[in-house]
Amino acid sequence: MRMWTRKNSLGGVKLRSEVDPHEATVLRSLVASVVGLLEERAASAPEDELAALTGMRTGNTTAPEDEVLARLLPDFHRTDVGESGDAGESGDGTQAESRADINGALRGLHEPEIIDAKLAAGAVILHTIPENGGKVLLTPEQADAWLSGINDVRLALGTNLGIDADTPDQLDPSDPRAAQLDIYHWLTWIQDSLVQVLAP
């Protein structure tokens, strides 16, 4: 993929790049996989009679068991380091239960709109990247969607690879994760290049 470039025109700012057929196939496949996971999660939300009456959508109230989805849809309230086991916490886990209740309520209220936003970002990428490679032309708004969608793909891929602070920049070519790590770095480059060209 070529470096992103910025051009001002009568129609407004446009961001340009170009992908070859293989890159287009890889990127479309990765985005489609994330979109599929999110669609399955949205479809698994329980039916809510009150939501049906009021028109307010509700989502799942429990965190995803799938590691990738859990990374894409984290809890709203996390236990701070050293918080668990504080002297003020009762032995019956009251604080932990309270946090779970808060997370469940917030998740049920906000997860549908979060998933919608992620699906919309993925749809922009799939719509704007040529299936067989070629020129990519984005508005700033579409570029923002690309940044969001690419970030979700990086999170998903990074979770599958177990990337952490100790992961080297390169793996031994015999390591089955080596090719995927290269793709992860490629996605990072796409994201960084787009951020730079978006900056005023």
C-alpha cells in the first residue's frame, strides 16, 4: 500500500492511496472477520419487552467469552490494580458484585450503539477499498472510519497473537505467527500514515 497523500480540491479534502490486489484481499478479509464477530454478538442480545415497547435498544449484559470480542467490547468499569482484596471489601465479594452489576447495566445500555459504530466503520472500509486493488480515495470522515476500523482489526489480530510489551518486532520465520505479526505491523503503518496525512 502506498503512503497516504492529501489533496485539497473544490470538492474538499481527499486522502489518497493505492493497494495491490493481494493487500486488498487481506484487508477486506480481516475487516469482514471482525464485522462478522460483531454481528454475531449483536444478534445474541436477549429480547427485552420493555425495549420493544419504548424503542430503546438493549444489548448483552454479560461480557463476551470470546477473547477477541472481550478486547473489542471491554468492561466499562475495571478493577484498579490493588483494588481487589482491599480491607474494605467484605468477604462475600459485595464490591465485586456491585462492579459486575454496574458493568452489566452499562453494557446493556451502550453496547448496541458501540457495535453499530464499529460495524459502520468496517462498512466504510469494505465500501471504499477496491476488491481487486487499485486507488483508494477518502473524505476526512471516511478516513476517521478507516482509523477506527483498522484499530479494531489490530486489536483483534493482536489478541489472537498474544501481543504484549515483550513481543519482539520480528519473529523467527519458522514461527507460525510470523506472517500475522507482519500483517499487524502493516496495519499499524497504514494507521500511522493516515493519521499523519490527516493532521493539519
